[in-house]
Amino acid sequence: MYLQSQSHRTKTSIIMVILLSAWGMLTTILDDRRNRQVMHHQSEGVLKHLLMEVEATLRKLNETNMNSAHINNNNYTAIERLAMSYETQPPPFWPNLALEKYKLFHSAEALRREFADAAKAASNKNNDSNNSSSNQYSPPRKYAVAYYWCPDRSGNVLHNLMWSMAWAVTHHRTLLLEYVAPHLAYNAQQDCDSVMRLQEWIPTMSEFHKQVFGANSNSDNDSSNDVIVMPVPLDVQRLRYDLRHKVVVYPQIPDMQSLVDDHYSSKAASDSKHNNETTFSSLPLIFNRRLYTQEWGTEPLKYSAYVRSLPVSMEATFGMLHKYGTDYLVGMLLRHSIINLYEKTSSSAKQQYTSRRELIHRNKRRRRKYERKTTDDAKRIKPSLFSATPPAYYKEDDHISIALHSRHVVLGDDGSFVDQEKRCLQQVLQRFTQAQKQQCTIYLMSDRPKTLTLLADWLRASTSTKCTPIYIDASDHLNSSLRLTEHGVHAGRGYWQDWAMATQAKSAVIGDTRRSSYKLVKATIVYDRVMHVYQKYLDVNVTKYMRPLVECELPSRPSSGYSYGYHSPQFTHYSLAAPLQPVQVLDSYKNKMMQQQAAAGQVRDEEEHDDGGESVDIDDDGNAATPSTKYFIAYYACPLNAKGDGLERFMNDLLLGVATNRTLLVKYWDYETCRQRQGAGCQHNLRNQTACDELLTRADWMWSYDDYLKEHAAAAAQGDVAPVLVTNIHSKSWQHANVVEFPTMTRQELQRLLLGSGDESSRQTRRLSIGGVDVDTTTKLFEQGPAFLYGLLFHEAFQLSPIVRHDAFASDFPGAQQFTNSLSIAMLPGANSLFDNELSCLTSIIRSQPAAPTCHVLAAPDPAVVVSEELMARVSQMSCTVWTINNADITNEDHFSQSLSFLRSTLLASYARSGIIGMNQPSMALDWIEYKRRVEVWKLGRQPPILPALTRCDPADI
């Protein structure tokens, strides 16, 4: 009994300390605002009322001997119950008090009790069980919906969530969180749950959807629902109107609107790859299906005019939340809303900050904890080595800790330029004494492994300081995926590991202040510093116990372009960089084609609504005008073989048509067309277009010759649109023809025709001898080489049908990124090739390439060739993994099946990036390889680019 009494006395003392602190803060603020005369009389009344409630609570505590029975007494006010619910004192800071008051009335537990009481009241009023469902009665409460996902792009997404939460607290609305995500392969909810957990007090849409919106609220018909989610713009002119809505969603970052669009487009297209990937339960309830968007990083403080127009209580709440700045607010909301599972909450109720959990280094054999190495010659610090207890950082302590966050937005920036980080570290360390620099911990956080190793080596080599670098090795990061993104190898779950580690720093922060990922780290540190000091000294004046947080801002590295100095390359994100010149030329040509199709459709619509008569264009002389658009016909066919003969003529014709600025008319070269155009020599194995479409899907921008004939039926009947066969490309007679067919040429002949010798005299000769050819255009087309150009033409004109890609490879076939980061060689065995020669080629390519962790050989033979078991066995002995196509679903040996097998082999070979073994002549496999690898290098965003060599070896030459 004595112990219980002693415990209650202690609890009473703590509560009195809290309330006295709050009373002191209220008095100080009132006096300060009275003196400056900047406070509205209504706002002053709100604070007076709160001050009177605190004073009344203090008097009641002095008069009453508190015991456990009193704690649950309903006679106590909300502030009393809040204070007495803590085993230790809550932090008496304005943002914390505003949030704790909000949690009392808007937590998940409060909603459960409220809906249960409402259901009970409705049941007592009406004994009809069919009408007593809890979801038919909604208490008079207002809500705000917020969306989130993780682990990818956590900086933007979590900031967006924190702003929605801040607005919900300001407007006194209950927040309902809903998990939605793009690219569920990287942001599946189970992946998010492995790194983050919501605090238990937060209500979720999944739990309260039916109670808030009704049992039949999953319909996409907005009119069928009594409650809708109303997007609000935070506009002064609409304030009174928006405050009335029961459920709102505040302005979101553009990513959220993209999710809304994807949701409805996926529901409209049942075969969409996004279909049924998200359970966006609130989207069918969104009014007009459009959210109000705001730019990334838009803070609530930027809505100052809107805040000044709010009702007094809401404006006061907003001011309380932002009392200590944005960083403190974000850090507080983060700590009170989510739990980083790479940290662990202390079991001690007296600790209000979150302590860190030691990460466990995982290897293939066992799990074990590494012990921290403190010797000077220690190697890289493993992730399990950082302490579970935050280092001391008070004024009387000598130990300092610094967090450095280095962010790169361009793939080609490998992190090898670290002078800016070194300069900031030197500037920060100059702010501390020499004794303090002898006990220094620096937490390194970067999306590039090379940045970590270079900075760590530089710190260890320093003689003026004894700073211990701590970072997570790349091999120990938990990645969401291996996809090629700007965020580097530490993206996704790796960022949450880094976040848990770097927020141990308490003395200084270094980073790009424009980056949301850095802002999360800084905000968490700012808030944790205050909580740590307050819990130790129980004094609201925490600044007298700790040094100011030192910050050094790294120069911004915008996606639009940056460099590191005079001798540095220029880095630009590929989404903002100019495309490669051949791509620019072809894009311009495609746009012209689509504009002509749109114009033709408009003319057709006008003719359908015309009263009669024909419209004839008249030139300046009064004669019928000749159509300005000139056309050419390009044929393509199946089957295909190793050279892609069914498409080789099409590529040549398309290339010549782009060079002469003629509009493409595409037609399938079947047996009947062959007989009409060629006469003898046609093969009966030519499939019809329907069968070929099972392999290749034609791009929409290409206009069909058959559709052209339908549009010009009258002229076709008179033979005015009959194609003219060009027999001599140097003749000028065909240049005035409306529709032409180019002569058959090989790739090499066409290249010599268009490029010549390359000097200026050759350019002028081509300009004069080939009428209509734009020499500058042809030069740009071949800027990346003929193999890249032909690969580009194929990928822009056709897409592989699902039957080609479906089950083409083994189930354990790795992703494209693994082939890019390893030694990958395409082997194209010929029918009569010698295995020894091919193995010799493989050996020479492996020796010519830099060392790589893995080796992949992509055996992609001609359909008539079967890869022998002996060849695969001997390649495997060279420590290379052999990959072949899967032809289990090909049961016939006809030409169509051979075409299918050829396309699969070509697709397999296109993953090679290091070398190719086969006949030293043009092939579709080489075209695809060159196209893909040059596009990948362009996406790296580095100028000048670094293009790794593609080693070629012909077994016949050995």
C-alpha cells in the first residue's frame, strides 16, 4: 500500500510538472503577444480559455489525493486524462500538445468506441435488426483521406503524408490512411510492412471504410453513394464551402493523381497490366476523379493567406504545430505516425524517443553480429556495428556525431566526385574543438557505393581528426529491386536502413536541402535531439543543454543538369536530355505521319457530312493541284531467318523513305502480293498477315496501304494512285510520282548510296544525284552506326507479340540489369560451326573484358541448329551460366514455328552486352544488341558518354 501511495505521489508530481510547464508557456506566450499587439482578440480568448483549464487542473490536483480510481473518473477534463494516461510526462511543447489533443479525439480507438456507441444507440432506438447495422449510422465527424506507399521514393511520399496529417490536425478532421502504390512489383504492401508499421492510434481506410462511406460504397457510380471524397484546393475563396464536406482529400503530389488515372484506365481495360493491382477503395468516391495537386516539397507554411482565413481555433492549432519550425513538426509527425522497423521502440516507458536496433548482417550460411572494430587499420564498418544507443551530444560532452547524405539523380554519376562532401566535412569539423574531433562519429549515407568507400578511406587517412566512418556496405543493403533507377543500388528498403543509421547523429547534418530524402533525416534528428535532452533534464528550455545543430548544404544536383567543375562530365537526367540524333529524326517523322492520319480523318468526317459534290484543290494557274504528300510502299513478311530477310527489305525501304521525306504505306508481302509484284520465284510458305501478326504487332503510327486505297477509292479505280516502281534511284522521273516502290537493295548498298565517302564533295554529289534526299537527315540517322539504326527502326515499327515472350526462357532467367552488370556474351552457333572455334572465341572475349562477378552465355542459334549438350557442358566448365530459349511449346517444324524460334533466339541474344560470337555480318541479333546498349548508355545521362566495347568474334576466322 505504501508503494502504491508512493507511486501515486510520484505520478502526481510528474503531472503537476507538466501542467506547470504548460501554464508557464501559456503565460509567456500571452504576455509576449500582448506586448507586441499582434494577436487577434479571438485567438487571445482561445489561449485564455486553455490557460484557465490548466489552472483549474492544478488546483484540483492540489486538493485531491490522486489514486487509480480517480484516473478513470469521467469528472476529469480531456487535458487531465491526457496527463494522467502517461506513466511519464509527455513533452510539454506546443506541437506535441496539439498532436496529443488531436489523438485523444481522432484516434482509431476513439472511432471504435464512437461507432460502437452509435450502433448501440441506434439499436435501442429501433429494434429492427435489419436497420441496426453500425454502418448505417455515422456520428457527426469529419474526415480527411491520405494516401501512402513504401519503400520506394519514401522522401516524397512520406512528406506528402505528413502534410496531409498536418492539415487534418489543423482542420480537426479524422485522418484515414489508405495504402496505394504504383509498380506493385517494387511497392507491394508486404514489402512496405517489412520496413514500416503505422502507429496503432492511426485510423485506416481498410478498417473504417464501411462505417464512414456505407456498405455499398465500392461502386464507381458516385451518385449512388451518400458520401463522397471531395478534393479541396486549400483556396481562400472556397474555404467556407470546403469546410462543410464530410470527407476531403487535401492537395497531393502529382504521383497520386497518376495513381487515380491508372486506377480508372486499368478498370476500363481488363487486359491492362495494372488491372486489379491496387485496392483503391476511396477512388470510386472521389468527386470528378481529379485531385488537386501541389509540387513536391510544398510546405503548409506556403498557404499563409489560406491559414489567416481559417476559423480562430484552426488558426491557433496551425500556429501550435509550427511553433518550432517545419523540421520539428515533420520529425514529430514521423515519430508519432510510423515506426521504422530497422529501429526498435524502447521498452522503457520513460524514453519518449525511439532507440536504434542493431542490424544483423546476413550471409548465406548463418546470422551473426559483428563486433565493432575500433583499431586504426579497421576495414569498412559493417551495418551491424553502429551502437544501439545514440551517442552523447550535450555541451559538456566531447563526442560529436555527424550525418552526411549524398544524393545523385543521374544514373551516369557513379559517385566518384566527392570534393563537395569533403569540403562540407572540413567546414563542419572546424566548428568543434580539437578534443571533440578526436571522438567523432560520421554516419555516411549515399545512393552510390563509390561515394561511401571514397569518403570512408579519406576519413581514416586523416591525421587531424579521429573520426570513425560508419556506413552500410552495398552487399548488406536490402533492396526493393534491381531495376535501373536514379536512386541507385540502395533504393527502397536500403534507404530505410540508412535512415535508421544516419539519424543517430546529433551534432551536424550535411546534405542537399532541396532533397526530400535528406529532409526526412534532418527532421528526425531535429526532433530526436529535443526529446532526448528533455527526457534527461525535464526542462523545456532544452537549448541551454545542447549545442546548435550545425548544417552544411551541398550544392544542388538538379535533374536538368550539373557538373563538378571544369574537368567534370556533364550529368543530365535522360528524361530532360535531348534524344540521340537518329531517335530525333525518327520521332519527327512519326509525328508527321500521325498528323497526316489525323488530317485525313478530319477530311473524311467533313465529306461524310457534306451535301454533295467533290472538292478539288486548284493551283495558282487554275488547274487541278497535285497532292503535296508523296508516298512509298514498304513490304514486310514472315517467315524470318537469322538475317531477318522477311524484314530486311522493309527496313531498307523505311530508311530510304525517311531520307526522301515520303509518307510510309505499309503492306504485308504474302504469296498473292508476291505473284502480282514479282511474278515467278515466290515461295508458298509465305504466311498470311493474320498468322504473322501472331508474332509481330505493327505500330499504330504506320499507315496501311490498304487503308490508303480505301481513302482514295475513286482515284484508285482510275489508276491514279498505282505505285511506280523505281528502277533507277538516281533518276529524277520518279520524284514526281505520288506512290513509289523503291528498288531492292542490300543494307551495304543502301548505306553507300546514302553516306558515300563522307567528305563534303561526296555530300554534294549525293545531294545532286539522289533527288529529294536530305543529306543532313541521313547523316543524323547513321550517327550511332548502322546496327543501332536498324535496331531502332525495328523497335519503332514493330512489337513482339505475347506469344514470343511468353515462356520464352527458363523460369529462373535473370533480369536485364544483371546482364548489364556482368559479363554477358551472345553465342550464335552456326549449322557447321566447330565447337573448338566457338570456345576459343569465348575464351578470347572473356580475357578481353574487365573482371566481372558472373558470366552469362546466351546461346541463340539459328532455328535449324540445335545447341549440343557437349557445347553447353564445356561452356559451363568455364564458370559461365548457359541460357537457351524454351521451345517446349513449339511442336511443329513448319516455317511459322521456325520464325517464332528465331525471334526468341534474337530476343535472348539481345541481352548480351560484352560480346557476340557468330558470323561477322549484319544480323538482327547484332542490331538489337547495339540498339539496347546505346540507349542504356544514353539513359545514364553522362556527357561525354562512356560506351563499353562490344567484342565480336567469328569462329570461321580462327
